[in-house]
Amino acid sequence: NCYIMKKWRLTVVGLLMIATVAWAGEADVLQVKVEQTGERTYTFHVTVRHADEGWDHYANGWEVLAPDGSVLGKRILYHPHVAEQPFTRSLAGVIVPEGVTEVTVRAQDSVHGTGGKTVTVAVP
């Protein structure tokens, strides 16, 4: 009887941990501003929203993608932003190949990877 209760408690704790991890969901890109800083060189100002819960589940980066899916630039986020939502971070020096007129920005989090809302913007 004690064994069954112990196993039941472990199952409940495990399910609660899974539910907690899933609660924050995926990281979403809310807004992207593009600033041309040179010939085919840009700075991206990206606003991300994610229900960061601490070091175990937080938005840990975003990337700029060409229409063919190739990564043109990536911003790594090294810590959670629990008390700062949504938040904006920038990435300078992104080179956009000639002929590319729009890019897509997608965020990622430490549990789900990529998969949240993306934003596609024109390149000036």
C-alpha cells in the first residue's frame, strides 16, 4: 500500500513538472524593425514574448532567415527575461544577399526550440 502511494505521488509530481514545462509555450516574435547600416548590411531590432520561467525554460535566441531558410544572423540570449516581457534585443552586422527582398525572424526557447509566431519583413 505504501509502495502504491509513493508511486502515485511520483507520477503526480512528474505530470506537474511536464505541465509546468509546457505552460510557458513557445517564443513568439512580435515585431521586427530593420535598419540599413551599410551596403547589404543591416541591424535587426526584434521584440520577443515568452513566458520565461527561469533557467529551465526561457527564450534563448532568435534568428534572421532568408526565403530559402538559410540563417543570415542569430542572436543568442544568455539568460531568462522573467520580469521583462516582451523584450527587444538587437543584432547588428547582418548581411542580406543581393536579390533578397524580405526575411523572416523566428525566436526559440530552451525547451521547444523554434516554433512560435514568426514575422516576415521587407528589407529596405
